[in-house]
Amino acid sequence: MNFNEGTFIYINKPYRMSSFGALAHIRYLVSKKLHVKRVKMGHAGTLDPLATGVLILCTGKATKQIEQLQLHDKEYTATLQLGATTPSFDREHTVDMTYPTRHITRQLIESVLARFVGDIMQEPPLFSACMVAGDRAYELARKGVDHHLAPKPVHIDEIELTGFDPVTMQMSIRVVCGKGTYIRSLARDIGQALGSGAFLTALCRTRVGNVRIEDCQTFDTFPAWLDQVVITT
């Protein structure tokens, strides 16, 4: 494996770690293995800190393929809490509003999910990495600066309801989607379409293109994997 000429490393990003933080940790281990100060490395598609799952890291000349990799379809599994919202649409922030849920049934959820399949317009979360006049949206949101993110076209191939608990009002879904789709925004929009509210309690990216979570190394398994790699120059 030639890290300088370029290769791909598949990581299952840990919970509560930024994508850059995960990259920095793996880059440190690879650089140490190669006895260099800093190997060139980038990632193909940011995951939220509270999300886990497939993170593709590209080294050396393979970083030129990052833009192309970001065009690949992605698959997620997510758990939504119905009846409430948070400012970030996930558990990064506490609940700010609650809503009625007695009217929500599995049949209603199934009919609502069907509306989101295909080409839709989606407003990104205020707490996101989108750029607003040179600043990250999440930086402005954390400072309390009022700003607006215009809806963007995204494509959703599939949404499958994989679980619903009418007692806890939690539902689980599997989503296959294209570039730029925010599952947090999808959760918000599903809640609104149900005549209630919703936010993410769990999110995992299970696939990017042909790379599945089963193909990924964890932080625990990566050092042993790296020790077995045959380095070429």
C-alpha cells in the first residue's frame, strides 16, 4: 500500500467526534508508521459529531478523487423522537418545543414518508457546516446571529420505516440519498409533515457508494490493521 501515491482508508467514525478529529487521529497513526511529519490526507463527506459510520479517508494523490466520491449515494439508519424539536434537530441541544403525538400512527408515518422520496427541496440546519457570507452556519448559530439558509434541491432514493414504538413515540428509518442531504433536516421535515415535531436521537451512515460499514476499521482495530499493511514506495 502506497500512502503517498494514494489509497483509501475506511473508518467507522466514533460517536461525539468530528470528521476532522477522526481524520487527524488516523493521519497521526499513519504518519508515525511512515516516519514522516504529516501524510497528506482528506475525507470524502462530513459526518456530524453525533453521527457514526462510514468515513472515507483519502491519502496522497487519492485526495484528488474526494469530489467524485462525494457524488456517490449514501445509506443511513436513523432514530427519530417524535413530539419535540431541538435547535440543532438532534441531541446536541436540548428540547425547545413539544407537540401533540396522539394522532400519530404507523399508517400515517408510512404515508408521510412516501412524500419525501424523489427530488425534494430541503433547508439545511442552522447548525451545519454550510457557508454564510464566509462564515460557517454553526458558528453564527452558536453566537446567536440571526441567519437564513435557502432550501436546496436534494434527491432521496428510498425511505423505509424499520420500527415504530407508539408508547415512546420513537421511529427508526433507513434512508438512501444523494449528495447534500441532511438527515437532521429530514427528521425535522418528517415531524412537521406528521403535524408534530421530531429530532434525531441516533444516526449512522452505513454505506457510501460500494463501501459498507462492515468494510470499515474502528479506532480500536485500526492500529492492528495498520501493522499488517505492506508499505510500498
